Amino acid sequence: MYKKPDYLKAGDKVMVLSPAGAPNHKSVNEGIGILKGWGLEVILAQNTLNNYGSLAGKDEERIADLQLALDDTSIKAIICSRGGYGTTRIVDALDWTTFEQSPKWLVGYSDITTMHMQLYKLGYQSIHGSMVIHYSLPHAASSGESLRQVLFGEKPPVITAPAHQFNRKGEAEGSIIGGNLALLASQIGTPADLDYTDKILFIEEIGEYLYNFDRMLVQMKRSGKLEKLRGLVIGQLTDMKTNEGNEFPMSALEIIEEKLSEYDYPVGYGFDIGHDYPNWPVICGGNAVLKVTDDGATLIQL
């Protein structure tokens, strides 16, 4: 059983930081305004707005911010400004000793999947959900409000998806893990690699060439990650690409269906989880029930 950090309450202190890509300053400041509107005290980590090429500062700067957030017991949640790339460069340098004595929520998605996997490994829940640079966007408001409800323990998220031709009917219950497929595949063989047995897995992706998307799922299958799942949730597959004039012969959905052909667990497609909006929060490491029927699919987080 994954341990759940304490829910937030008005007046709690949270830290905003950037473990991966360099964020837009205006969007961060606007997002902080939304967090303050939730009644939270917001601390901006020292290097959050740094710029080192595409990264939000040098590795040692991003490590320093994360380590401070993990060690400061007055901080009740770590909320990432954005994803991008860079978290895998620094995750192994972190010391989790104080965090394990005083756990807190971590919020993010995309590249932040790396952090979620590390927390799974340690046995703690975290939230795959909207990040700070999106909170002020009008089309992202509902996702932000849903995240607030989860952080404050007001409403367990229930996510629904319409009927889909590739859905596989059935019902499964178990711990839910997952995130961005590229990050999941890249963790195989690392200290953050996980046992996927009896888990409900969710995946999402953005901007990948279809041949590479296929390669990542082949890697997941060859390493046994898809074999003993209880269920599979397919999130948003955004802006998938192919090589013009040398097109990959299958769509993203056909690639997934091919890889699952020998398995019989329930699969639900079309969930609003990922890089589009709405982007509903998932409590990684929490218990969930996946129901797939003729009418569609539902992920009930307990």
C-alpha cells in the first residue's frame, strides 16, 4: 500500500520549482496567483525561473531546489512549474531521508513522471496533474480546480471516457501507476524501475514519431511491463507524427492494440489525462477501479 501525504488546508505552505525545463516567467507568476487564491502560502524556489539553455538552471541548481523542498518539513506540497526535459538527470542525486519522515504531495506530469516513479519505488502517493504555468489558462481552469479538490481532500477524482472501438470490456481494481510513455520506458533498468504486476497502468504521450512510439511500447512489452497488468488506461496521444513519404504503417491506436493482442485485461481508451485539456489529476500509487463497458470507460479513484 502506498502512503498518502496529508491533504492540504488553508494557510499551508507549498513550494513551486522547476526540475526540468525553463518556464515562462509570466505564466509562473500568474499560476502562483491562482495558488494563493486557494488559500496557500507559496514559496518560489530560488532557481525556479533560471535559464540554462532549455533547462531551468544547471543540474546542481535544480537539485538544490528539490532537496530544500524535500527537507523543509514546513512545506506541505511541491508543485512543479512545468515539464520538458531534465528530471532524469538529477533524480538519483536526491536524498529522500527527511521526506520519508515527513512526506508531502508532489504535483506534475510529463517529465515529472520520473519523480512519480521514484516515489512509487519509495512507497508514496503523488499526483499526476496540471502544473503552475497552466493554472491561469482559461481552458485549463477546470483541471486546476479538480487538482485543488484532490489536494484538499474534498473530492476523489472520477474520470470518464466515451465508448471506443478498441476498448476491452471488464473491471479491474488495484494500485494505479503510470505517466508519460517515454519516461516510463526510459526508466527500465534504472533504480526507479518498477514491478508492474497487478497494477492499473495509465499512459499518455505527446509529439512522438509513430515509429518511436512503437519502439517504446515494444520495449515495455519485451521487458514484461504489459504482461501482468490488471488494467490499462490510455490517455491523450497529442500531436503524434509520422515521416512524410516514409509513413509508419499503423496509427498510434493501432500500435497499442497490436501490443495488447495476447492479453485479456480491460483497456479503456480516450481518457483526458496528459498534455491536452482538460487534464484530470491521477493519484499515482492510489487505489482505483477501472470499469469498461459498452457505454465507455470510468476510472474511479478511491
